[in-house]
Amino acid sequence: GSGTGESVEQALLPHLGGFDERLQLGSTEAIKQGAVAGLGITCLSHSTVRDQLELARLVALSTTLPPLSRTLYRIRHRGRPWSDSLKRLLDLPE
């Protein structure tokens, strides 16, 4: 049910010809740790796996597959004020 999972299925699986076996885990951290443990390959954002890449526990694969991107939206409750930390986050340069 994750956005990344849906993006992978829609954009990448047609190029891969399918898989004989699949493992579905319940969280990004579980997926990352499964890959670290050698359970298989995965598609996660670079920011999610940066620590494991730096420790050489994971490697990024170079492929000719199309790049993935997702649109993120910011939404908020009208009646709640923005916290100072949220204001700082939204003021980050792109």
C-alpha cells in the first residue's frame, strides 16, 4: 500500500518481466533491514538507505530502468497553527 510500492509496480515491473518470489514487509525499515540481511533487492529512496550505503552494507545498482519520482503534497488542518519546526522545514530552499 505504499506510494513507492505502487510506483514500482506501475513503472518498473513491466520492464523486469516479473519475479518468481516476492516478500512484502510492513515498513520501510523492515524492507531496508531485509535487504541488508540479503533477502533480495528493493527499491527505496536514497535518503532511506544512505546510512547503509555509507557503511557498505547495501549497494546501489545501476540500471537502464526509468527513474522513479513522486509528487508530494503538504496538507494541514485549517484550525491548527504551524509549529516553528514546520515553518523552518517549509522555508528550506529547493
